[in-house]
Amino acid sequence: MSNKKALYERPLIQRINTGLMNKFGTKTEYAPVTHIDTFSVKDLITQYGSPVFVLSERTIRNTYKEANRAFKTRYLKVQFAWSYKTNYINAICNIFHQEGSWAEVVSGFEYAKALKNGVPGNRIIFNGPDKTDEDLRSAISNNSPIHIDHLDELYRLTELAVEMNKRPNVAIRVNMDTGIYPMWDRFGFNYENGQAWDAINKIILGDKLELIGLHCHIGTFMLSPSAYATAAYKLSDLALGIKQKFNKHIQYIDMGGGFASKNTLKGSFLPGEDTSPSFDQFAEAICTALLNAGFTDKDLPLLILETGRALIDEAGYLLGSVIANKRLADGRRATILDFGVNIMFTSFWYNHKISPAQEFSSYTEDTVMYGPLCMNIDVIRDHATLPPLKKDDHVVVHTVGAYNMTQWMQFIAMRPAVVLLGIDGKTHLIRKRETLENIEMNEVMPEFLKDFKIS
Amino acid sequence: MNLLKNLAISDTGFVFNPATGDSFSVNPIGLDILKHLKDGKSENEIRKHLLESYQTDKETVEKDLYDFFKMLDQLRLTEHD
């Protein structure tokens, strides 16, 4: 091929629409992302295959430090607990544990994972509505704080405490009206109708369980820090009420998680980078509420935070490739990628930013981004403005660190490898790409179905 | 396939259809193709020109020209004999 020839790009023609734009103009995503940290996207795909999840250790640690700074400069006693369900790949959990995080789990599976990772039992917060007797016994034996979700659990825990002759450390989860919609009232005991206060009385007067904390988790992807201030006031009110009635000190207030990441929710007018509150804004709301609630110096409770999404989302990327391009019946461009919604669960509620991983001119085209699943729901982005990608070009999907590596589904193909981009300048495989053997290892073939004959 | 005769095509890639008032933008290669169509060149001649002038291959040009011509049809910028 002669070097005198000009660079080729797919010919494009687009109608210019006027009168439909907003004052901010259209958002183009053609700035190429050829490297993440110092690692070449092309090399990562060559080494680990496509698609592949990558997580930046540098971003994880920096984000944690930023969150920690925001709270600890405003409130003396702060403790983060890593939300396992957000991303429970052990290497990721251990980064947070190295930074000082406890573990926050919501199932026996996650609890076992945290123990196996080496987290001391009394540093594992056990949340969630489904704790089996076996889970509860294990948590009681290990002195783990058990956050009670409902009265059935409270009564069962009381029975187990008697049976085991132990005094379990417990908190109750409290739900409340913080002025946001939807109000999460399915978890825990309600504040406004007195259920929470009733549960507190049952625990303290029952004298079989040790009430050490109060917990709430007011919602997910919260864009309003002031809702946390309301929640902190209401939990503080309960804690102060306990002090007044029982002269009992509540050791911690756990504000849960739900801080928004920088992702862009579907239907948002502006990108998440511009609208999501900072850690400082959340910290200001929560810490000010606690400091002003009326605690004496010695009674100020430990502030526990279980934020997951905001600590890990930006550190995660999905690298993938273009399988094909096509033109839809209405003239729209469609691009088929080699990753589907089964491994990008969050594409159901975010417009994930997708960047090309190679240089292009500045010409762009409106494109629908489909996955490879052979199912109509498999839409990664129903509208993206991207340069003319061609078969085998690479793309980078941003802000995928939260939930995708826990909620992903194995469907018609293997789930991809997960790679950590180390601060040491090396890449580390932290979860291997699945194999057919992995998937079939739990299948059992009855003897009578082993053979068949097709004529 | 012929482009609409009264289509205005600027050197910067701005295309205007005076019959409908619609405006379009094309990238440099799209502009190159439109100019050749305007000059009455056949599809084969355009294909040959692209292969001689750009770093590409026959299959890519085949696919992309097919798509581009379909778009011109869809945008009602062509007339057929």
C-alpha cells in the first residue's frame, strides 16, 4: 500500500437538524482513549482477549483517599466498610481492606468471602433481609455486628442468643422519609410510624441482644446530599432518645451507601460528571447533621459509611471490539459490539460513556450500540455520537466498576477476564476468563441421557 | 444513480437541498464521492478512484459505498432514471 495515499475513513453524510438542540449542544464522544493509566488498550486486548474488564488500582486508592479525607476532616470518628455486593472480586476487596475498610456483606456467601479474605469477624457488618440460622450462628460466634432487618429476624436472633448463650452485637436498620422519591421502606423498621423505636425498646428491654448501632440506607444513586442530613438527624434523634431513656450509649451510626458515581442516568439532561455531588458535599451534609444533633463530646458515635458505587465505579472500564456495522430501516447507524447487557448490567440504567480506542477525524455519526446476544433487549446505548467505527476497532466503556462484576450473567458465552492495572506498572489478572469446563462443572448428566443417535 | 441536479455542495462539506430546505454535512471522503457523482461519474469509476486515492481495500470500499449510496437514497438526495 502506497504511503502517498490518503487515510481512509468511512464516508458519512448526516442531516443537520436545527431547533432541536439544547443550549449545551450535542455531546460527542470521539476523543480517543488509547491508554488507561499508562497501559495501552490495544495491548490489554491482545493479552487478555476482548472483551475484558480492567480496574485501575491507582483510581481505586485515590478515590478512597478522597472520600476518607472528605469525612475525616469534618468528623473525628469515621470508618468505611467495603460494600461487597458492589464488587466482590477478592483482589478488589483486599485493596479496600488494605486502605482500612471493614467489610459490609448482605449474604452468607459474602460473609464467608470476607472471612476468607482475612477480615476479623468483628469488622464484618452483616446486613440484608436474608440471613439463615447458619449465617446468624456464624456471625454471633465471630462477634460481627448484625443489622436486623425485620421483627422475624429480631425474634430468631433472640432465640439463637439464648441457645448459644451469647449476647450478639446488633444494630437495627431504619427506613425513613428523607424527602426523596422513591422512599425505601422495604428494608428495616420505619422511623416515622414508630416501628424503629418499638424495635429498639424490644431489644434493650429484652436484654438478650447488645444494641451497638443504628443503620440506614436511604436509597441508591442519590443526587441530593441534603437527604443524608435528614437521615443523620433522624438516626441521631433515636440515639439521643436511647441515651435519655436507657442511659445507653450507641457506639455507631451507619449511614449506609448510595452516593452517586459520575455515571449518567438515562434521561438525565446533563452528564453525571456535572451533576453528581462530590464526597465533600455528602460529608458536609452528614457530618454537620451529626455534630449539630446534640451529642456530647464523649457520646459522639462512630460514623460508618458503606458507600460502594462512588468508590469503585470510575476505576472500572470495559474494553471491547466492534463486530459489525449495519444500517437500520430508518437510516440509523447500528454498531454491534462483542459485549452485551449480560456483562454490562448497568447499561439498563446508565448511558455509559463509550470512547473509541483509536484516532479518528472529528466527523461523527449517531449510532445505536448493540451487544452480541441475539436478543432484542441487548442495547448498550440507544444513542451515541461516535466516529465511524469499523469492524475490529476497539472501544472503551467508562465507569463500569460497580455492580457489573457481581450482577453479570453467564449467557451464551463466557464471562470475560478481569484485570487490575497495578500501581507497580504491571497488569494483574484477578479473575480468569471463564471456560466451558467452568460452566459445566456443576452439571450432572443422568445415565439414560448420555447417549443419543441422530439419523 | 444520479444526485439531485440542483443540490448545492460546498468545498467544506456542507450540502443543501434547495427543494426541501434540508442541510447535510459530509466528511471529506463523503464529499469526494458527492463531487464525483455531481460530475456524472459512475459507481465503478468512483470505486476505482477511492482505491487509487485512499489507504483502503476493495471489500471495505464495496461495503462503505453500498451504505453511503443507501443513505443518499434514504435522505432523498438522488434521482433514478
